[in-house]
Amino acid sequence: MSKADDRLIVALDVPNALEGLRLAEKLGDEVSFYKIGLGMLTGGGLALANELKEKGKRVFLDLKLFDIAQTIENAVAGLGQFDLDFLTVHGDPNVVRAAVAGRGNGNTKILAVTVLTSLDRADLDLALIRKGDMDEIVTERARLAFAAGADGVIASAQEAEMIRALPEANGKLIVTPGIRPAGTKTDDQKRVSTPALAINGGADHIVVGRPIWRAEDPLSAARLVLAELSAI
């Protein structure tokens, strides 16, 4: 059996750990990497992370942590027991530095959120974020996060190519959410892309959620994404 393509990360954005485990069982050996988000946390998300790790899967805990430095450091240190592969924090340099300190000698990759893919320039205006093009702001936040020690960033495919061109991005990860295979709904995402465009633009991993877990046949939906990736 060929090794699963871990460029695909399937988001388990289902209500609870039992449903998440059932979905992972449906996808079987075809998918090796899963994302567990904040919405799953009260539904047994950390228990699910343990289950998946025991089954040999990779786990991305997407909590987008944001708080004072000491709290971030303590939280990340506490999460070390789960042997996570990726963990997200907001991309503010002080938050990134605290997360890296909390991780210590652990293997968890700290990924910094640049700007959420559900936001556009109008949303940034409402949040009093400084003027400038979205791609400029995302790229600068990525640069600052790398300088603060982030192992990678979360960014839309539209910005991945510019981030990859940064000298500071050498050896760093770019993970792209908001992926929608051709013909699927964009839902609440505003900056979306196809799997191939994201990878060709510089992303190392893509995150696909609703197009797979909402599908009548999740395994067939995942295979369509994997087929697109295998052609790159």
C-alpha cells in the first residue's frame, strides 16, 4: 500500500469526537493527517487527538491561541503531552515567541495565523487594522512571525506565493485553508482556492473540511482531492 499523501489535511469540523472518529474510519488509510479545531474542543477534541495519534495519524490542533505571553507559554507547554504535529497561534510576534518557549524541545510545529481566510479588507477596516492591501498585510505578518520563531504560517493560497518568496520563509511551512475543489461551495470563506493552485503557489499542506465531511461519500470526495494533488 502506498503512503498516504500528507499534503492533504482533513478538517474534522464535526460536532464531537465520536463523529470525528467515524469519519476518520471511513477515510481509512487514504488520509493520514487531520485537523481538530476549537469547535471540537468541548466535544472531546483532545481525546480524539489521542485516538488518532495512537492510530498512527498526524494531528493539527487549530486553536489559534491568543493571550498574554505567560498564558500562551503555559498553554503550549501543557499541550505538549498530546504530541501534536501542528498547533496554531495568532501571528503577533509576542504570541509566537511565547508559544515557541512553551513548546521547548518538543516536536510540535508552531504555525502562526496571518489573516483568517474568512476575512477581507472590509473586515480589517472594521477591526481597525491599518490600511494596505490584504496580500501586503498577510506577507508582512508572515515575515514577522518567522522572525519570532514560527515554524510556519497559515495563509490563503492568494498570498502563499508571496510568502514563499520571502527570505525568512526558507525552510518554513505554509498551510492553506479555504480550499474548495472545483464545483464546491465557498461557504463562509472569502479567499478560496483549488488544491492544485494552492500547492503550485507554494503551500506545503492544504486543509479541506466541508467538501469532504459534508459529502455523501467522504472517501470519494477525499480521493478527488488526492487525485488532483497526485497530478502536480
